[in-house]
Amino acid sequence: MTEEAAAEPRFARLLPGASVELTADELLAGWRTGDEREPGDGVALNMIASVDGRIALGGRSGPLGSRADRALFHALRARADAVMAGAGTVRSERYGPIIRDPDAQRRRRLRGLAPQPLAVIVSRSLELDPTLPLLADPGSRVVVLTTSVRELVGCGATIEYVRRPTLREGIAELRAGWHVRKILCEGGPRLNGSLAAESLIDELFVATAPLLAGDVPRGGEMVVGGAPPSPRPLELRMLLEHESQLFAHYVAV
């Protein structure tokens, strides 16, 4: 084992089965591979929250995270066909190229995937700065889901558009036109609410930071402005622990 591999966070898997320590890559080895125990195509929402439900500190999710959280975050990105986020999240988190590590890009090629996942931005107004690192990167492919007739100008990335009145129709066109199977959604709250309202969330990865944040400014909530027609049942498929931080994987049933 290399020194770099030895330094990877190892998670105690509490469920399923007996407790065992594994890396993020080992834990997600069956995700999107067609393993019958894993869900198929769909939208997987990946979020982090404090114990009392705040998804940001100072308007950003980064301060809630840890080395272990980042390892799972990148392992999920490395297996997705597309990474989707709302325009507000892209702005506040200063999104750049989805996969930066050349080794991760190489491993994607070995899995039969493009070196970079398709970046998908959901935006009604198209109020996006072309100098954002993601939009300025010539190596990135970006599809914007929007109802606006406007277009972004001055971007280095390749920009294409899906203009549909609902997310369900937009995602269907995304699948047909770009052959997208697994979509990893990273928020924010209003996009999560819109997905929930159309019953489009098939999986949920939730990291619970061992922090009591309280009613902090711009703390946010996980889902805002939308709800499914009735509460959607979820099944817990995996539960992990690392240094008092919990990581849960749920699948809609």
C-alpha cells in the first residue's frame, strides 16, 4: 500500500453486516456498477448537515465538512455521469472543474466513463458569472437546465442548454441527449425542494457533522420550497462512522 493510500480516511461500516473499516472507494465499489443490490439509474442527492440540521455555516457547506466527508464527496463524483447543482450553490461554493485529479480521471476512463462528468447547472434566470472557475474552464462540459431564453456569453467551457418547463422533462432530455444514467445532485435547498416536489430523488447520501450549529445566519435547510405529494419512504442501505461523523445512504422505496 502506498503512503498516499495509507493516509486515506477509513470508515467504520456499521450497516450492513459486521463492523469493518473501509476507504470511500471500497465502500462505493458497487455504486452504479449494475450490482443488483444497488439502485439503478436515477438522481442521488448528496448533502451535509450539522446534528441540528443546518447545511451551511456563513452560507457555505465547507466548514461543516471533514477529510472523510471530502473523500466520500469525491468518490461519488468519480462515479457519476453528471453532477448537478443549482446556480446559487455554484456561485457560493465557487464551483470549478468537477474532477481535478488526473488519477481520478484515468480511473473513470477505465470504468468506461468520460474523464469529466457532465456539469449540470439549474438556473431560472441565468445570472451566472462567466469567470466562475467551472464556466471559465475550457475542459468542462456544462449543460444548463433553464426556462430562460437567454444564453451565457464569454465562457471558456462548452455550454449547452435544456429548456423545459419541469425538472422531470429536463432530466429526461438530459438522459436522451447526453446518455446520462447516474446524476449526483449537490443542492442547494431550493433545487432539492423542486426535485422532491416531482418525486425525482432516488437516493440520498447524508453526512451528519458532529456540530451543534444553532440558528446561525445563512445556516439554511436541506429542502426548501417544495415537497413530494406525500412523505416518501426511504430505506437505509449503509451507515458509516468516522471520528464521530455519521454517513448514511438511503434509497427511495
